[in-house]
Amino acid sequence: LGAPARAHRPRPRTTTAVTGIGTLVTNDPSLGAGPLGLVRDAAVVIEGGHIAWVGPSDRAPAADNRVDAQGRALLPGFVDSHSHLVFAGDRTEEFNARMSGRAYSAGGIRTTVAATRTASRNVLSDTVGRHVREAFRQGTTTIEIKSGYGLTVDDEARSLDIAAAHTDEVTYLGAHIVAPEFADRPEDYVALVTGPMLDACAPRARWIDVFCEQGAFDGDQARTILTAGAARGLVPRVHANQLSYGPGVRLAVELGAASADHCTHLTDEDVDALANGTTVATLLPGAEFSTRSPYPDARRLLDAGVTVALSPDCNPGSSYTSSMPFCVALAVREMGMTPDEAVWAATAGGAAALRRTDVGRVAPGARADLTLLDAPSHVHLAYRPGVPLVAAVWKDGVLGH
Ligand code: NIG
Ligand code: FE
């Protein structure tokens, strides 16, 4: 038998060997030491958009291209499971007022809603792209993006379309606050969010989120909205227990939400619910930093056996940072996490919060989403806060800037 005709052969994919990795974080305990699956003096082979091989550098197979990491650390690209990037305008004044003593409240969201509604699609899309690139330069290769500054059927649908041009992880957050037009009839707004707005948004999103908080939506309203979304195939995630104690976390666990986000004010019952459920606790320390609030107690959650993720919560109000390294440093310094736990939460934890197994780890078959640090170890992300340590980032096997 002769060789099959050339046209029928699969095209060989380019391979790249990254060798001389001082510390490789795989997040796969079968590949290396501890929960981070650490491998010293490692190499990784990328084939097309995926990881083909992981092992000791001196046993790396031949590849088309070779990159010498020169003893530096290589990590899975960060997985940011919580951002609000479809917005226009600026809330510098609100931030300034807070830094002079004013408290943060959900009401500031209205400022951004007004600006977002009047912005053009191009301006909004440019803003999203700019922030996605900003996050990428800091090592983030997967990012979830929420709507929530439109709050009309058309503005929410438009926000989701803009988000979808930049990510697969799109979240319908029509229930961010009650739209200003409905201020004196919130139940009519819930009917809109679960009716015509859901009709328009369900086909455009993977997830549904609700801001369950005083000044936003109470537990009953959140339940109604999340249940309606789930009936349309959207998977719940919840802004829960950010500014005060409340029903958000327990509701998230009860409904099997992928994630309960913020988790700043937790009772023992909330912690038990998370520990006994499947919902990831996503901690957003940029919000506490920028609102001068007490940080969530990550140690308490980890000691109870809860799966913890970290995200910057990039938005123009409560947390205008896209930097996962900044969050890792805050989580270690202020929230009782070890550097290993924080790096896991920023990679594998984010993947768990998005129910993804193809990202957040460096193992054969995973996506070749990788972050190379200008440092010998991942611990430097916390040890050297504020220093731009990200040297290179690969997304789907492509080296980007
Ligand atoms: O995650 N908490 C609600 N949503 C955002 C804040 C949005 C805003 O202030 O514009 C958050 O912190
Ligand atoms: Fe948020």
C-alpha cells in the first residue's frame, strides 16, 4: 500500500519546546510535587494550540522551535472568572470621595449605566479589547465578561454581543441593580429580567449572575432570576455577601451555582454550605482594596475545605484593576493565603469557577495558555508586589504581547 495522498494527511502542527524552566506550575499532582504539581528544571512542548509533553528539561523531545526559559518560572495562564468590562465613562470622582471617607454603595453603578447606554458599540468594544489586552499582558489568558451596565433589553443584548467578540465566557447580569426607570417598581424590573430581557440574552450567554445585596436584589428576587435563567440553560453565579451578611452564598450553593463571588461577610452556616456544596468561592480582593473594606477571610474558607478562586473583578466602580498578580499579592498579604494557594486560586481555582478543565493547568492535552515570569518561582508574585514580572504569555500556543 502506498502512502495516502498528501491532501488526506493531517497537516503537521508546529511544535515549540520551552526548556530550562526553573519552576513549572502544572496544577497536576500526578506530574509534580504538591497541589501545584511543581516540576523543577522542566520543559513543556506545545503542539498547535495544546500542550503535548511535560517533563524534565534534559529529556525534552526535539521540536521545531525552542525557547530557553533561562531558569524562570512558567505557570498556567491566569483564569479570571469575574469581570465587568462592557462599560463607558469613569468614576474617578467616586473613588476620590471614597478615599476621603465616603462608603461604597451599589448606587454608583447607575453612573456607569448612564454612560454605557449612550456610548457607541465601537467605543464599548474598544474598551473591552483594551482591558482584555491589559489583563493579558499581566498573564491572564481566560477572562469571563459580564453585562450589567445596560439594563434594558437592547443594551444588555448589545453588551453580551460585545463581550462575546472577546471571550467564550459571557455572563448575563441584567440583575446588577434595578434599572433607574424601575426604581419605584422593582418587581416589574424582575419581570423584565426574567421575561423579554432573558429571551434576548439567554442565547447570547453561558452564565447568569445576580447582585444579591441590600440596594440591589434580595434573596427571593435573586432566586426568581437565577431559576428563570437556569430554566433557559444558563448556569448561575452570584455576587454574594459582598457588602453585608445575607442569603446570597446559601442561595448559590442551594441552586448549584458555579461560583459565589466576593464572600466577604460570611456566617459559619455560609462557610459550611460552601464546604458541603460544589460552588466555588471566588474572592475579589481588588474590591476590598478600592472600597477600603475588610478583606474576605480566605484562610477560614480553605481550612473548611472550600474551593477558592481569585479574580480582580475589573470594573470602573469597586475595583478598577485587571491585575491578577496584584490580587495574588493581596490574597497572600491580607487574606491568609500561602503563595502556593493564591497561585492555585488564580489559575486552577478560576478554571473550577468556570467549570473548565482545558485551562488552569499545564498537562498534555490542556490548552497551551502559559505565563512566563521574570522570576525563578511563582512565589515572587507575592514576594515582589507591584513589580511587572510577566515576561511572556502564550494563548492557544501563540506567543502574544
Ligand atoms: O463586583 N458588586 C457589584 N458589582 C461590581 C461593582 C460594580 C460597580 O461598582 O460598578 C462588583 O464589585
Ligand atoms: Fe463584580
